[in-house]
Amino acid sequence: MAWFSGVAVGIIFLAIKPWAPRLVSILRMVYLRANMITSGKMFVANALPGSLLAVFSWNPLFHSVDQARGFIFINYTPHFTSMTYPLYLSLTLLVIGLMLEFFTRQRASASWGAGT
């Protein structure tokens, strides 16, 4: 699921890149850093207070890591994450990314990036 959500977000960045290459590179770096910080590798979801849980719960990697932690450790049951959130979010982002990629391939010109 973590890989699938990364691919879905990557397709969106790939589709937008011909339209605004500098903005996409900045947004990509911001997303990478935010994803690394809020991945949940260092924080256990059941131990987080509600105010911090809201900061982490947008990230599908956080849900995947916490669910994997529930499968690996016998005495850990994930209460605040689900496997359906990363699945549905990834499918939605994949469809949006493929639509953007189709739109970009129809309208973007190869000569736009020729000078860079």
C-alpha cells in the first residue's frame, strides 16, 4: 500500500511537471519531507494524543506502517488507522493522475522543455 500510494502521487507530479516544472520540483520536495516526518515510523498511533494524531492521519504511509505494526507485534492492535484509507486514497489519486497525464499528453508540447 505504501508503494502504491507513492506511485499514485508520483503520477500526479509527473503529469503536472510540463506545465510548471519549478513549482513541481518544490512541491515534490515539500511532499517528500512531510511524508518522511509524518510516516509514523517513529511514532505509535495508539500513543499519540488526538491533536497530534490529526497531523499524521492524512498520510497513507502512516496508516500502512501502523497496520503493519499491528500484524508484526502480538500485543499491538491499531485503533486509529485503517487499511481502507490508503487503498481508496491511492485509487483516487491514481485515477486523477492518469486523467492529468492523458490531458497533458494531448496538449503539452515537446518543445516546452527544449531550452532547459
